[in-house]
Amino acid sequence: MTRVRNMGRILSAFLMLGISSMCGAQIYKYLGIEDGLSNRRIYRIQKDGRGYMWFLTQEGMDRYDGKRIRHYTVLDGNLKVAPQVNLNWLYTDTENTLWVVGRKGRIFHYDTLHDRFRMVYRIPGLQDDFATGMLCYAYMDRGDRIWLCQGDHIIRYDTRTGIAQRLVSRLRGDITAISETDGTNLFIGTVNGLFPVRERDGVLEALADTDSIRTPVSELYYHPGSKKLFVGTFRKGILVYGVSAGSTLRNVAVNRITPLNDRELLIATGGRGVYRMDVDSLVPKPYITADYASHNGMNGDNINDIYVDGGDRIWLANYPAGVTIRNNRYQSYEWFRHSPGNSRSLVNDQVHDVIEDSEGDLWFATSNGISLLQPAVGRWRSFLSRSDGIQDGGNHIFLTLCEVSPGVICAGGYASGLYRIEKKTGRVEYFPPLLCSRGASRPVYQ
């Protein structure tokens, strides 16, 4: 018999309190409106230099310190900006400072000293109306320069110097993604496909392309180690530039591609959860998908963004749930609880003791009898509970269990005497308190 005392205490604690979120062996944690999120639709997730997690939501900026979520109001002077068109992309520079870009051409910098967002640039002539247009894409490059793309027009703002430069581009169609390969060459994805480009003296020159991809591009990621460019699309899944093999992901939109480690990528999709891809085999495999039958599993498949931090946690912008956090340090757990009217469940949620017998089966001492779980066959049995129709007015609260010989379990509680249960036959024998000790009756403990 193996004593599982710590397991019993953990089970007792969260079963008695009815907690459906996390215990010490958590694998998922959920953040929603009830936890302080300003909106369930999350566009971007980033981590700043001080360790705070930032969520760019449909209602603006939220900061999470591990316990509480704080919402930030973003101003242009004394005027509160509309987050739906002014807060749309979130980036961190090489010093882990936050930058927010909006579709109306505003750039905001997070001022850590004053704990607020400060507007540092705005595209001239882009007014708060639909007539003057909006940005279709924004991108921060390795030199901490922000690319503001309006159709095929590009303004590049240098966050270090505060200088804005207009780039000349001969590409046609709205820009949807940008990825750098080296200091001068880059790839630009548009609604018309993918184009390799070289920058020279402020002019973007299209390069000769024999491996053209002519499908609308949603996301780009260049993997330096393998020197491969991964192309996310709106309908054809993920493609690899220069590789003739087609995508095994079909009819799904790729929202984000981010590295999990040196040789693997995570692919966030709009409807199929998260895939994991080795950069050598190029085979995407389901990695994080919804499990609605589990109390501690993934709670959605529509993933807008992914952030992998240094603590083995994966942060997922999961619409419409909010933010889901997967912790790879811990294994998942199975939650046993009482289901009224269902004999194939734990007999009571107040668990006082748990043991594993010599055959590997689990026994639970509860406030309404004893439950036996045979994990190999998934079978539950109960003893000495009111649910078994026992109306003898006796005690049904059991505090301790012990296997005295193979297949024979003794159970005791407060002022209850001793019960002997034969596992194979189901026979129960009762020993009154006076027979259990020579003195006055007292509680029976192990």
C-alpha cells in the first residue's frame, strides 16, 4: 500500500472549494474579462524589460504583473484616442521598450519613468476619418525602425533618432507582412503574393524571383539557422519559400509564426489551434488544440498571437476566451469530482485521505463514504455512503485508510470505530470502538 497523503490534501483542498482553475500541477491558466482584461479580443502579446506582460486588446493596452491586470488610457495630447484605429500593432525594440502603432499613423512609446504612453510621431495628413485612409500594416525591423505601410506607400520612422523617411516602392497592392534576411535584402508579402526586395538609397527594388508565391500573404518568418523563409497565407496554410513541396495545412489562415526553440516553430491558426513544425522536416503537427472535455485543457482554437517566454510558458491570444497560458514545466492532471446521480464518479468532493493499494487501485476517504477507482478499467465503486442506500444513522465521514493485507482495506473516522473492506467480495465488516481499543472509544487514525 502506498500512502498518497499529499495528493489527498491537494485533492481535498480544491475539491472542497470547488476550484475549477489551477492547482500546483497546472498546465493551463486562463485570463478573461473576469480577471480584468479590457476585452476578449487580443491582437498582440509582448513582454517588456521589467518582466510585465502586455496585451493589446480591442479596447487598448492591458498590463499583467502575474496577479493583477491594469488597463492604460492612451492620449494624443489631452485627447483619448480610439483604440480600434489607433492601437493595432505592439512591438518591443532591442532594449525591450514598448512601441504601439495605430492604423491612423500614430506611434506611441511607453515611458517607464512616468508609467504612460506618449505619442512620438503621426503621419502628416492622416486624419481621424475614413477619407484620408488607414495603414494596412506596420513592422519594426532589427534596427528599431518602424515601417508604416499605407497601400504600397511606406514611411519608415527611426525610433532612435526620431527621423521619418519616405521609401519609394514599386510594389502594387496592400502590404501585409515584411521579413528581413540580412542588412539590405528583405521579403515583402502583399495581397498579391510574396516579393523579394532590396533597399538601395531609400528605394525598394524588386529582385528577380524564380520561386514566386502568388497567393495573399498573412505572415512571414525568416529562420536564420536554416536560412528558410516561412510564409503564412490566408487560405493555403504555411509555405516555405524555395521549397516545391506544398503545405499540409489547407483551408486555414496562419495568424502568427514564432520560434519555440532553435529548431522548431509554432504556427498560430484561425480555427485549428497551434501547430508545431520542425525546420528540417517541414511537417506541421497539431500541438495545442482545444479540449473542451478537460477542466484544465486548452479552451479554444482561434489564436491571434503567440508569445514564448523564458520560463517555459506559451502565451496565447485566444479569441473569444482572452489569454491562455500554457506552462510546459508541469504535466496535466485529471480532476475527479462528484457527479450527482452518477455512480461512476467520486462519491463526495470532500476528500480526507487517498491511498494506492497493492494492485495499483486508488481509495478515497470522503465525507460520504469511501470510493474505489480502478484506473486500468476506469471503474468506480463506493462503500458505506448514503448514496448506497445505507440509512443506519451511522457515521459516513472517513478520515483515514490503510491496506492491512492485499485486497483488505481498513477505514476509520472520528468516533466511528473501524471498518474492514474486502475488495474482491465487497464484504464490509464493522468493529465498534470498544473492540478497537481497551480504553474508552476514541477516533481511529493510522
